[in-house]
Amino acid sequence: MESETKYVALEKFLMDKTENITLTFIEINEIIGQKLPVPSDSAVFKAGYKVEKIDFKTKSVIFSKIDQSSKN
């Protein structure tokens, strides 16, 4: 699916991280190489994160690392 594949770069970016991270919409645009529609939950989840908050005032997204021990 095209909508899934455009988030592969975001997935790879997040996989290198170990803590919660805040990205602006512009930063996400730069990572995925195009204008941001809505983050794909499956790509974010595969990287071990969830979208914690979308802040439209600051135009940023807060990703929280999923506690891997609670997934078992």
C-alpha cells in the first residue's frame, strides 16, 4: 500500500531511538520526504512507538516508546 510505504523512513528513524521523542510536522515531512497527512499507526507501532499526542498549536507529534514488557 502506498500510504504504508511512505512511512518506512519514519519507521526506520524511530527504530534508532530508545526514548520518547517529539517531532514537528516539518521534521516528519523531512523524514518521509513529503507533506504529512497523518502518521501511519502501523509503521509507528512496528518501530515500537505510539502516537501520544498531536499538538496542532506547536505543529508537532509526541511519540511514546511502547513498554515492550507489557506486550507479552
